[in-house]
Amino acid sequence: MPRVLSLCLTFHWMVVFGLLSFFTIRSIGRADEGVLGTLGIELAAQDFTAIDRSVPALFAIMISIVSALFLWAFLTQLAEGTEETKAGGDAVRIAFSAAIGLMTFSLAIFALFPLSGQMLTAAVFCAALLVSYRTIATERGVVVASAEAPGEVSARLAKLMARDASRIAEMPRGSNIYAFPEKER
């Protein structure tokens, strides 16, 4: 079963972080435009004096690394095709961990240098990354479950039914596990 959603999400985050890296590199040394201006955040002159040129450069390097990790996750998932390997899951896990770590670091930096709208932007990015990772993990679980042979599923189901039957048999006679307790009037 192809994992189209996983491929689309990893490609999406690779492009988002790649563009964010490009605009961050472009904004080094300029207060009037760049990534903050692209996001619609206006900086006053006193805000930019607190931010050195090294901070945007550091962010550009970290964002580029995250974008490269999403490229690696995308290519790994593309190469494994319909087969399920541990490498595909590890690449996705590493890419999302790095991205969420970067957004958490961004939240800490924006708490030190308060800029209008940056905390909300980083928090929304972090939430979207968590939802995307959960979606990919769920899709991987569905692919693994659908790849099981029908005999294995029925054997597991038979074991569950036998366990439930043995628990019901151990109950004292006359007890009805399915009855609702009567209300006292």
C-alpha cells in the first residue's frame, strides 16, 4: 500500500524549511525585509539592534539542516516503496525531532527577544509538526497492519476471543457482565 500522505508531508516540510532557510539567509544584516518581513512582522529599529547578525546566521544553518533531514526522510520513504523498513521510520523520526527541537529553541529565543507575532508563529509551527508526525506514524501503522497475512490476523483474533471466554468462564454463576446496574429509587 503506497504511503502518499507520508511522502506529501515530508516533501511539504522539506520545502517549508528550505524556503524559510532561504529567506533567513537573505535577511542577514537587513532589518527592513527578509524572513520577518515576508511573514508580515514589522520590526522597529530598536528591535533589530538587539538581534546580532550571528542569530539569523545560526537560525539559517539550523533551518538548512532540518530541511536536509526532511529531504533524507523523503528520499528514504521514496526508496523503500511499499516495503516497510526501519530506516524509513528512523529518518522521519529524526527529521521531526530536529524540527520540533528547532521550534522549541525558537520559542526560547523569542521569549528572550520579544518580537511581535513570533511566539504564535513558532507555536503553530510546532503544533503542525506534531500533528504531521502523528499522521505519518498512524499511516505507517495502518500499512504494517494491512500487510499482515489474513491467517495471522485471524489467529490473533482467535487468541483474544479465547482469552475473553476464559475470563467469562471464571466469573461466578449468575453474574451478568452485560447488565446495567439498576438505580435505587
